[in-house]
Amino acid sequence: MKNHVLLAAAAVALVGALAAATTTASATPTKTSRCSGCHSGVNVPVTATLATTSATAATYDLSAPTATAIGVFDGTTKVTYFVATTGRISVPFGKTYTIYAVKGPTTSDGIGTTSATAVAPAPADTTAPVTTSDAVASYVGSAAIHLTATDNVGVTATYYILDGGTQTAGTTVSISTVGSHTLEFWSVDGANNVETHHTVSFAVTAPAPAPDTIAPVTTSDALANYGGSATIKLTATDNVGVTATYYILDGGTQTAGTTVNISTVGSHTLEFWSVDAAGNVEAHTTVGFTLTTPVPAPDATAPVTTSNAKASYVGTAAILLTAVDEAGGSGVAHTYYILDGGTQVEGTSVTTSVLGGHTLSFWSVDGSGNVEAASTASFEVLATPVAVNRCSLRVSDSTIARYHRAKLHGTISPALVGDHASLYVKKPGSTRWVKIASPVTTAANTTGGATWSYSYLCKYHGTYRFQVRFNGMTSSTVKVYVR
């Protein structure tokens, strides 16, 4: 009991004496204090270490290894004491307790002091960060978007996802891909609160092209010299497109066009340039050229020879050859022929009475020596016919269906291949002969005649009557019944 009284008295005495040496213990550090009036000059610390916290107070572990006792005071009021070198106290939040270490029975035996202040822990952070962007609806060429995050305890990281791609940490988003885009972003703070994701949409458009300042380039195919006349072509190229090409011939009038024609003999100067769609005007280019009197071009075209040969002749064949040369050419000099592979003969008239088939080859040569490729004609000479005047007519089928054709044919003597006969018809119910065709003879026979054929469409029911006439001769009548 005596020791307790002494300890209390010593503590009260030390409150004033040691006030200047007292420090405040927070909720985390260990406090160590030394007494300014230590016993026999010995400085021995006393410590208060935070152990735990509850809803209303903080618990400290006390230690004074060389003390006899430890006293705890609230101001001048004793809270508790320990006759030991260690102890534990509970300090309500908002309170500061002073702890004294004493060694000996009197106030002069105080060897150290410290204090413990219980501070309530801060409430748990549940507020997520807030992130904003400076995105605008549209960018030209490229977009650079900045993300800014704020938080009450501090932002740990900011993330974004561009166009549904990979999650990326950062606060700057750059893109130059033309088109529409979507940016999703959010942040996380030091308490691991994750912000609700934000989404913005924007578009990147292609940058406007730089104004065209490049003029066209125009070239010409002009030669130094021309004979007779000149045709010069101008060709212009440009990166955005040529609007017009102009030229001035011999200092005359400005003309739009890409073809320059001139036939005036002498020296000439051609000035030309082009303008593009952006209005850029090309520097003028000038070329000189000379036109001389033209030298006639040598004749390199052969003549063309034709014949009036028919397929057949009676008794004697008389064939004429006609040759012409091109306009401005050197003219026909010679015409040659070979009959039946015989001797080459010069001339334009071919006559033969030899019966049978013949082959005539002929060609011409002009004044410049151009030789025509040979042409060939085939013909036949028939014997002189006996005086037989006959016109025959036959029909393949005497009975046919309506809208079928009556196939008519016959022989005419005398006649040559290519002669025209006259075919007549008397239709059902009619009393009048009507000419319906002029069939041409197509083949000769040995009696001096020729054959013909014709197909006539019968449209009515009844009996059709046909006749053929040639040079005063009339054939007998044939009938065709149409059922």
C-alpha cells in the first residue's frame, strides 16, 4: 500500500514537471520518452505500442524495462497503474493518456514519460473514381483523346478498350484509322473500387487533300521536217486531270485542241500548254519545224483486171479483159493471159471455138512495174445447136397440200446459161394467166439448151395451171391439185 501511495504522489508531481517532455502517440507508432529529471542521471525510456483497435477504443502495450511501476493518467486523474515493467491499457477514441515510468518511492524517482492518443480509424473507402474524356464527335486525319481520373483516396490505374479490342492501361488514346470508333474507359482507386465503364463514340475522317499546285505536262510528237503537210499530236498529263490543251501556230490565234494540221510550205513555230482541273497553267513550250514540197510517193499498188467470162458459150467463146490502175497511179502498161495452161499472151481479148471446158488465167502490170496477182475464170464452149425450138415444163408432184410448194422445172432450147424465162400461173377459179417469176437457166445441155427450176407456194385449195415462155415459145400446161 505504501508503494501505491508513493507511486500516485510521484505521478501527480511529475505531471507538471514532465509536461514539456510529453509527446502524442498516434494509432500506429511506438512512443519513447525520456525523463528530464531521471534518477541518478539515468535516461530510461517508456513505450506505448498500439496493439489493437475496436469500435470505440485503441489498446496499447506499455513497456518500461527498468522501471518499478508504470502509471497511466488522464490529465491529473489516475486511470490505472502497474507494479511491473509491462502492461496494457485501452484508450477511448479522442482521449490522450499520459504514461509514466517510476523507479523508487519518491517523485524524484520518475525515469520516463510518454502519451497515447486514440484516433478512430478512417472509414473504409467505397467511392469509385470518376473518369472523363475530352473526346469530340469527329476528328480529321487522327484522334488523340485524353482520359482524366479523380478520386478521394487516389487513382491506381485508368483503363480503356478501343473498338472492342484489348484492355489497355493509360490515359491517352490515339488512332488514325478512318471510320467510326467506340471508346470504353474506367479507373480503379487505392481501395480497389472499380468505376462503372463509360463509352463514347467518335469518327475519324480522311484529311482533305492538299491543294493541287502542280501544272500539267504537255508533249508533242513534232518532227524537225515534214514533206507536204504536218499533223502534230499534243499529249497532256496531270495528277488531277487536264481541263484543256491550247496551242498558237506561228503567233496566230490561241486554239484549244490536241491536233495541229498544216500544209503551208516553209518554217513554222508551234507554242502549246495545258491547264488542269485546279486551274494550274503550264509554262508554254515552243517547237519549230519546216514543211517542204512533198515528193510523190512511189506507186506500189498493182492494177486490177476483170473479165466478162460466162459459164458457157455456144460455138465460140469471146471474152474481154478490162484492167484499171488506182487514181494517181502510174497506169496500166500490159495485160496478159494464159488459156488452158498454154503460152502467155499479151492482150485483152480471148477467143476460142474449141469445144469443152476451159480455164483462163489473166493479170496486168502498171507503169511502175507492179504485177497483179493472177485471176482465173472457167467456162465451157458447147457445140452449135441443131435448130430445135422447145420449151418444156414438168412438176415433181401433181398433188400437194395447201401451203406447200409446187416444184417446177424444165428445159429451154436454144438457150444459154444465165438466160431468163417467164413462168406463168392460172390460180384456182381464175381465167387469167399471171406472170409469177423469171427463172434463170443454170445448166447447159449438149443440144444448145439450158435447164431451169422454180418452187412456187400454193396457198389455195383447187387446181393450179402453170406455163413457161421463152423467146416466143410456150410450154404445154401442167396442173397441180392442192388438197
